[in-house]
Amino acid sequence: MKNMSVYNFAAGPAMLPASVINQIKSDLPSFNDSGMSVMEISHRSDLFEKIINEAKTNLLELLNLSDDYEVLFLQGGATTQFAAIPMNIAKTKHIGLVDTGHWSIRAQEEAKRAGIKVDTIASSKTDQYHNIPNVKQPQQDLDYIHLTTNNTIEGTAYNKLPNLTTPLVLDVSSNFLAQSYQFKNVDVIYGGAQKNIGIAGLTIVAVRKDLITENDLPGMWNFQILSKKNSMLNTPPVFAIYTANLVLKWLKNLGGVAEIEKRNRQKSGLLYDFLDNSKLFNNPVKKDSRSLTNIVFSTGNDELDNKFIEQAKENNLVNLKGHRLVGGMRASLYNAMPYEGAEALVDFLEKFERDNWR
Ligand code: PLP
């Protein structure tokens, strides 16, 4: 039996809203009186068709996008899209990249593997990625500029998108529907579902319809074929799409992205305020570049960090270990994390500081 007082700060797969878990439980024996659980229904059934179409509409509504955008529900993670997106829409095979750390570099590597020329047009590497770089309009002709809105490992984020004449392609994996952006001149918005929109196994791609054109890519990579098949060229991840739709409905009922952003700012604000005043813990990120969803911190002492992670776990605050590339701690405060979770973490940080500061 799950202990309900456990707060899971994992970077993904991550927490689901409690009401979504309850809905899943109640749907399990018989989904919509079908006599079958949702894990057993056919993707060709009317039951599933209704789910996938609803999820599409809900996503566009929450992102405030018109139906000029197609929504694809795919597999293979954001990692597959690092190559699939340029293969589909980079007509001159030449793109720009904003280098904000690990995941942006992975996007660059995969695009290059797919034969795409990638120019880094801005980078915060020399600042150890502790801030996000200012992006200026590049002079060269580029199909688009790839930008990671939230950097899961480094704990940085764009609060506002750069206003450029070259279109943007956005990896929103770790702040998908967690804060609002003005999606102006944006070709693609994409990310995995496993942080803010449900469970692992589903990747969501919102792509401008006029960019979906005839090409000779294999089916599973081909946006035109996938779009014509309503994301069902093969068997889609039925359970993950069903869960995503529950999460999208939950978010709509809550008041949408503006409301969740307010809550996310309260949660992260509580933690950042503590860190700003702490003698023991430090957050290295420049204030205007702080992520709302992934907050990195450390004591600067590996032994003490490990002691913190262990003791936090004993206090039901789990998965606080930082990514192996940066060490220290990371608290992921995605949409499903309640305010009480952030409060419990800060209470524990205060106690740990009292006990360990000399
Ligand atoms: N982009 C960002 C910003 C991420 O945080 C991650 C994973 O954590 C990825 C891409 C890779 O996503 P996936 O595991 O869905 O391929």
C-alpha cells in the first residue's frame, strides 16, 4: 500500500495528480462500462478514438494554439524527435541551436547524425550553464532555431521566448504546460509526457500543419503519414494517451496553464527563498534564469549532500539526488507536486541546516 505522505521529487517519470490516480483506479475494472480495463481496449475502438481526439483538443486548448497545429502522439521520447523534427521540417538541412546544456547538446548531436548542419547561435557554456543565454537574431538563413525552454539538469529556464524572425522549435519536455509562453513564430512544440503530462511511453509533438509535407522518410518517422493515420500507423501507447488525457482534463478544471504557473511560482518561490537565505545550501543559477520545475542545490560537500539525500528519504522526501552530471540535489516541482510537498521539503531543509551548520 502506497504511503500517501511520500513526496516524489524525481525528474521523470514523476508524480501524477492524486485525483488522476484515483480516476485510473476506478476505471481499471471496466472502462466506460465496456467490461474491459483501459489497458485492454483496442486502439481501433470507438472508446479509444474518443480519448485520442479529446486529448488532442485539450492539448491545443491548454497551449492556446489554433488548429493550424497538428498534434501527434508518438513513441521514442523527445530523443527520437531530436532527429525526426529536422528530418521532417528542415527543408535546407541547416538549423540554429541555443546551447543551454545537456539536452540541447543531445538535440544537436542527433540532428547532426541525421545529416543536418547545426550552428550554435547562443550558448551559456562559459558560465557553466548557470544562466540562459540571450538569443539575438542570427544573420544566416536557418530553417529554424532549436531551443530548450527548461533545462532539467541545470535548473534553468526561459521565462519569455526570444522574439526573432527565424521560427523556433521548442523542446518543452520539462516544463510542458507548467508555465505560459506566447507561442509566436513557433514551428514545433514537443516533449515527453513523463514529467507533466502523465507517464513514460508517450511523446507529444505539436507541429504547424503547413510544415507537414510529402517526403520519403519511413512511416514511423514521417509526420505526413503519422498525421494521416491520426498517430495510429502502428499500435499507439493506449494507456499513456488515456492517462495524458486525464491529466489534461485535470489541468483544465484547475484553471489551465495560467493557474498552474501561479501555483508553480508559489512552490518554487518557497524553495528559492529558503535557498537564498541559507548558510548551508546554495543554488548556483542566476536569478532571472531560474527554473520553476527543476531546482538544483547543494552544500558544496559531497558527503553532506549524501547525508541530506539519505535523511530526506527517511522522511518520505524521495528522489532528491541531483543528476550525475552535476551532483548535489535536485527537487523537481512539476505540476502534480502539491504545495504541501514543497513545504515539507523546506521544513526538512531548515531542520537539516539547524542540525548540520557549524
Ligand atoms: N529534453 C529534455 C529537456 C529532457 O529533460 C529530457 C529527459 O529528461 C529529454 C529531452 C529526453 O527525453 P526522453 O527521455 O523522452 O527521450
